[in-house]
Amino acid sequence: MDNQLKILVTGGTGLVGSHLLYHLTLSGQHVIALKRASSSTELAHKIFSWYTPFVDKQWKLIEWIDGDIMDIPSLQDAFEGIDQIYHAAAIVSFQGQNKSTIEQVNITGTANVVNIALEKRIKKLVYVSSIGTLGRVQNKEVVSETTYWSNKKTSVYSKSKYEAEQEVWRGMAEGLTAVIINPSII
């Protein structure tokens, strides 16, 4: 199809990314999944089997490419000709000893995605963040985008996703069309 969008998903071997990939294969668009060379697609394949007995039919609709959000040249290659990016890649951990890795991948990796998306003039970025970035409130108040953010009693993971959101907001200020979604605890 000539009017097919080229959609790239980061984090397609993870829980959220796998479900996203399945649903994108139903859209009729050209779906590309970026994965690290060392990553297994086994979980994603299993998740597809929860939706359909015809796993291989849907699976073949994905073009898997090796790359890493921490490797700028691989991102530049992967983003070539892409219309939309769903950025779901992240390190999910609540262990303080993993702080450096969590911050590198979640913050710097997202900054890399934003920068290359701007460079390649990507039409739309959808960033998968976390409800943890919305902060904590007292007295059962409703949390919104205007709720005050405090680092107190916040996990390293939540802090990293908050800082990653700031990178997406920076990209938006520089002309990137983007959406941030904040799924609840999965």
C-alpha cells in the first residue's frame, strides 16, 4: 500500500511493547520493531498466542531490526523513513542499586529517541511513561498534569520516567509532535 504508515516500536520484546505490536499488526500499517541484538522475542511471541491461534500470520507482519536506544547510529538507521514511533523501551526496576542503568536507559535513551526523531522529522512520537510520574497527592485528590511533582518518596524508576518525560516535552518545544501516555501499574 502506498499510503501505509511506517511505524517503529521500541521495547517490543517487553510486556507493554508486545501487546502494542500485536494491535499494530491489525492496523494494516508497516510495523517495525527495534530490539537489542541480545534480546529474545520469545515473550512477545507468547503474548501474540494469547490473542490468536494464528500467531505466525500476525508475527510475520513485523519487521524486526537490531538496534539500541543507547546507540545513536543504530537509531539514525532505524528511524530512516519512519512516520511514527512508539517508544516503550525502558528499564523497569525499583532496586536502588540499578539506579545508574535505569537513569541511562530511561532518561538518556529517551533523549536519544527525541533527538533523532527531531533530526529525522518523525511525524509523531508516542512515549509510554508511567503513572508514577504524576506524583503523589493527599486526601484522595485527583492527579492531573498540574499536580505538583516531588522527588520525596518516589522510586528511582518513577524519577527516571519523569525526567524522560521532560525530554519529550523539550522535543515538543523544539517542534516534535508527541503524546505521553501514563499507564497505571501493570
